Amino acid sequence: MKRFMLIVSIFLIAASVLVAKAGDTDIADFTIKAFKAGQGIKLLINNRVDLNDILEIADGSTTDKKGTDIKLNSVIDQVLGSSAGLQQTGLSSFIIFSYRLEGGLSGRYTISFDVSPLKRDGSDHVIRSVYQIGNFNTVFVGSAADTGQTNTRDGWRIEQTDTAVKTEEPDSSGNPEFSETITISDANGSVPSEPQATPNWAARGAVGIVVSYSDYIDNEIAPYGMYYAPVTVRVTAD
């Protein structure tokens, strides 16, 4: 039986040092060293296959963090298919992970995802895969007693203008990138030149995948083995 493992590697540009270790076993560890983001940023990646958190990166953390890979074996029947049937008006692929980016300062924050095809360990065999990103949500987060969620609060606003579902198919020519920018501005839509304290905010989204059924069942295209698809997540602040 072909086995799949999706490796999610977290890199925060100019904010951290990361070493991702992938061993020969079914589990690969992620090690983050000397992380110090500043800007009050926190990033959480959640494995939607087993609903466990993969990594939680918090501002000022200097301890090693470890997470597990996303294994697609248990949901293979749900991820196999064809990109021809994907709907662009909604996230119609199988969600493999979700993210939550949060903070408490004004500014423009961009989160990007470099996606890659499923490649057989130790060979050049590739199973085509299509990724989608969507389910976007940006809000100011209330207190435990305040269940309301809003895009404006205390003279500040949060917005993400590009909320259309995006679809990318990585190939041998390179890894495509999804990119989303979250803006926290004042009531007039202006972003202060220096970050200012704001109510706590959060931006959420999800990434789905469709694995080519025709490739999967063809033993010449995809011989038995372990297939990996690294996904690199970056967060930058302007």
C-alpha cells in the first residue's frame, strides 16, 4: 500500500531559526531553536486529519518545539480525486491543516505557504497534487465574557481584502506560493508608521489537498513507497 506523509515545516522569515529533521521512520520531528518573533505575533498550525496541533509558535519563545507530520493514510479515500471537479467559490478539497495568526499590534502581516507535490522518498517519482486555500476569517477577539466577534473595535479595523479561494498545482518547475495579507489599521484605514497596541486580533484560514487518483493507482507513475510533500509557512510583518 502506498503511504503518504505531508511534512509541514514552519519558517518565520527574519524572526526565527528552524531545523526540520525527517528521519527514515513514519514520524519526523520539527525542531525550532532560538525563536524570537517580536511584534506580538503567535502562529498556530492544526492538523485537521487528527485535530491535533502541529506547532504553536509564540512571541519570545526560546525553547525547542516539536510537532508531528500529517499522515494522509487514514483519509486516502477522501483526498484522492481530480482537480477538474474543484469549486472555486468554496474550499472543496479535503482540508489537511488550518492556521491561526494572532497578535495585538497594528501593521500589515503576510502569511504565505509554499506547497510542493508528493514525491517518493529517495526517487523522482511524483504524484500530482492540487492545493487550495480558503475559509478565511479576520476578527478582533473578545474576552471570555464577550462572545461577539467583529472587524472593528475601539477605533481599529482588521481586514483581508483578498478572500477568494485559491488553487495551485505544484510541479517540477517550482513550488507555487499562496500569500494572504492581513491589515490592522485605524478607523480611517491608515496603518501607523510605528506599530501601536490594538485589541487582540486573529486571522484564520485552511489549506486543502486533492491527490491525483489516476497517478495514485498507476504503479509506473507511483511505485509503492513513502511520499512526502514539504509545505513551508512564512510570516512577515511590514
